[in-house]
Amino acid sequence: MTYGNRHHVGAVTDSAEKTTSLIRKCGAEFVRILDGKTGWQEDLPQLREDLFDLIQRGCHELDVIDLSFACTRGRTHSISDTLKSIGLADPSLQVLAQLCKLVSEKISALNLPGTKGVIYFLPQLLPELPDDENRARLISDLYRLPELLGLYGDLLRLYPPKKELQAKIDPILREFELVLFYELLSHFNLGYPTLSRLLKTMRQVRFSVTPNAGYVRQFRRVRTRRKQPDSQQSSARDPFGELALQKRLHRFSNENVNWHTILVWMVLRYLSDECSTQREGGATLLSLVPTLMKPAAVTIPATL
């Protein structure tokens, strides 16, 4: 498995080894579901048929896996989601900037001649470190540390850059993996029912493998009361239901017409001969997104 070196499918701070381990466990659970060895039987016959149809029609199995993981990560590639996932949403960033300034000032004071700080006692604190160029380099780095911390704090006050641009890009980043997944399935003449079944299954896999995982964006079913004031009945609202997915994708295509066209074109480029070598080498649609964002090196004939 090489996914651990490509994408974070769990926490953004997970190592490649943790990510690979998570994928292996999820893969085993997905197979158990397909084999009917779990108590979760939702849409199982249709799910098997969908997967069979996709493979028969030439859909890359790795794309289904990759995009199913991406759409059930519980966060997106938007800056706001990434910051929330590591506990640094506003105003935490400003607090961190202030801490950098404070720590910079205190370390600077500790490094002053005559203070007898950490650097003064370095031979006693690290006796195993020989008095050579490595020690000299470490001492130089320690003296520069306050300056770097101060600079980092200043940069945090300016971060993220161009917030008005972020406000435009974040909504696109929140949905682009879902749009890619739908457009890929649509190319093979499958649609919302298949997308819904795949995401529900992968959600069940994640909940079974990592039941205590936290998510920036929750994607479990939510029980809701009906709108009638005197009604005691409730219903389940599922973000991975067919109707919910259809609304999200329609909203994206209506509000981001140009971007929707670009994403459709990226799927077509990926499935064309232009990317055949990369696909055969194990590259997936998601892994080739940076390449597909660039102008095509060749002209792809239009399909009439």
C-alpha cells in the first residue's frame, strides 16, 4: 500500500505508517462487509452490483478506494478545516502568535551574557556532544532561535494570506473531492445511488475500525424532529443520502460553474490516453490533480 505516502486519510498529523495501517484495517473491514460477515447489510446486494459494474466498465479500483477515503475523512483541504483539525482555529492563531513573541523574549533574555542560561551549561547538559563543529552549529542555532520564533509570530499575524481569496477558495476545496467522485461515477453511467452506497459503506468501515475518531465535519446520520410543532415523530437526516448528495452537488455546480467545468474536464483528461501510463503505474485521479490542473500537453479530441 502506498496511500500512506500520498494522502492523510485519518488525522492530519498522522504519520505515513499510521495512515497505511489505517487503510489496511479499513480494507479488511470493507471486504468483510462485502462478504456479508458483519451485521451491517445496508444496500449490500446493490453495492456488490455497483462495484462489479464499475470494474467491468473499466473504472480503476484504486480510484474508488481513494475517493471513498477522501470523502469520509471528516475534513476537507480548505485552510479553515485544516486549522480546526489541529486545534488552531481563530482566535488560537493569534494566541500562538503572542506566545511566540513571549517565548522569543524570554529565550533572548536567557541567552544574554552573564545569565548562565542553557547555552552556558551546554557541556554539562549534553556531555556526550563533542566539542566540534556540530556543537558549534547547535550553539549557533540556539542563539538564532529567539529571532526565528519572533519572525514566526509576526508571520502568524499575517496568516492566512489574502483572506478574501480564502473565502472564495475554501467552499470549492470543501466539495471538489465529492464532485470528482460523482463525475468519475457518472462517466461510467452510474450516479447518486452508487455514490451514496459507496460513501455509506466507507462511513460504516471507518466507524467500525476507529469508533472514537474525531472529525472536523461530522458525516453520521442525525435524528431530526419533523417540522410540525405537535408531532413527536422524528426522522433521520443522512448527509450521504441520495437527496443530500444531489443537493450538495447541484449547489456546487450552480455557484461554481467554471470550477465545475474544470473538474469535469480533469476527469476526462485523467481517463484519456494522456494519463494511461500513470494509471497503469498506480496513480489515481486524486494523486494526479496537481498535474491535471495544468494545461494539457496534448489536445484531447472531443467526444460527440
